[in-house]
Amino acid sequence: MTVTVRRATTTDATGLADLAEVTFPLACPPGSAPEAIADYIATHLTAERFGDYLADAGRILTVAEDDAGLCGYTMLLTADTADEDVAAALGIRPTIELSKVYVLPGSHGLGVAAPLMQATLDAARSTGAAGIWLGVNQRNPRALRFYEKSGFSIVGEKTFSLGPELHHDFVMERAL
């Protein structure tokens, strides 16, 4: 399998929405309400929303694709965090947020995630940021292992709202 990693373009909006619809539920904690997951997808992960994200100069989206099409994506946010818990936990400035990292389940373990992460870290460096941070659900051991392998360390905690549910995330950070 050949994997290509590149910066996303506006023509990727529909493919990104399709990818997000499959991958977002995988990152949700066990027991998350299916209707809350569906509402989040319908509100934040549609083709229209991805079109907005791709047009936003404060976001950088990177995609991985194989012979079958898009198989992973990331999203960086350049704006400072408004979350007080995150701001207090971070020790490296200036920083950038790694908002989304998703790979199709059929592509797990096939060499997609590492080059996608590397390209994302390179894109983050190109902004002049000295550090990068992310939030990951505390009950997602697969993601935690991947982020630790990618050089991130836990520096704090924050909450994530999924509909009426509050979930607990670790804040992880690494130097660029």
C-alpha cells in the first residue's frame, strides 16, 4: 500500500466529512450516547464545515490517502486556546493545537499514522510555533500510546463536551 500525505484542499471537503463520520466515533469514550455523537458530526464534521475549515487561515488540514482514497487527516489550530485549564497546563510558547488526528480503522497499523503525524509536525513548525498540544480522552489507550510514541507528554487535564456529556481529556504537549 502506498500512502501519500499532503495538505488538504477545498476539493477534499466531502472526503474529509466522510472520513470524519467513520473515525470520530472511534475516539469517543465507551458509553458515549450515539445521539450525542451523531449530533456532533452533524454540527462540526459536515462537508460544509470542512469547507469552512479549509478556507480558514487559522487552520491547517493535512490528509493521508492510499489507493482507495482518504484514509486519515489532521487539523491544526493556530489561535491561542481560550480554555483556562489548557492555558495553565502548557509550558511551551508560542504553541499550536493539534485539534484532530484520525485514521480509518482499516488503516491502523499499516503505516499511515506516523507519516501523517510527521507531516503535521512539519506544518506546525512552519508556523513558527515552538510547541504543540492536543487533548485526548483519558479512556483512549490506543491514542495515548500513539501520542506518547510521537513525543507528547501529559501536562494537564481538561473537559470536552459531547452534547450534554462532559468527558475528561488529558492535555499532552511536545516541543517542536
